[in-house]
Amino acid sequence: MGRALGWVLGLVVIVGVAWFAYNMVSVRQTQQAVLPNVTVRGGQLPKADVDVGSVSVGSETRTVEVPTLNVTPPAQNGATAN
């Protein structure tokens, strides 16, 4: 019981701290952002040699022995089963 109470109390403290930190900061956008004009000339993309593994997927036929199950319900006194 004591351990569970400790975990619950710890969780409450963590949630309280997170709530306080979230509500402590208020951000309002006061100006729209504008992307700069950029001109790109030349350049080269990097080249890479990549070795990847392979996965083989297949199927095969197998015979599996399945146990049989016999169920005998208890006799009902004078009542008929539906």
C-alpha cells in the first residue's frame, strides 16, 4: 500500500510540475515570418553505396497432430436441452 501511494504521489507531483511549466509561458506571434530570397547554382548531391540484407519468405506443408476434445454435459433432471 505504501509503495502504491508513493507512485501515485510521485505521478501527481510530475503532472503538477508539467502543468505549471506549460502555463508559465505564454507565446503570442506578433509578426509574420518571411523567408529570404535564395539563389542556388551548381552543387552536387552526395553519392552512397548501400548494402542491405535480404529476407526470404516461403511456406511449407506440415502435418500437426491436434488433440480431440469430448464434452459430456451433466444430465439435467427432467429438463430438455434447447
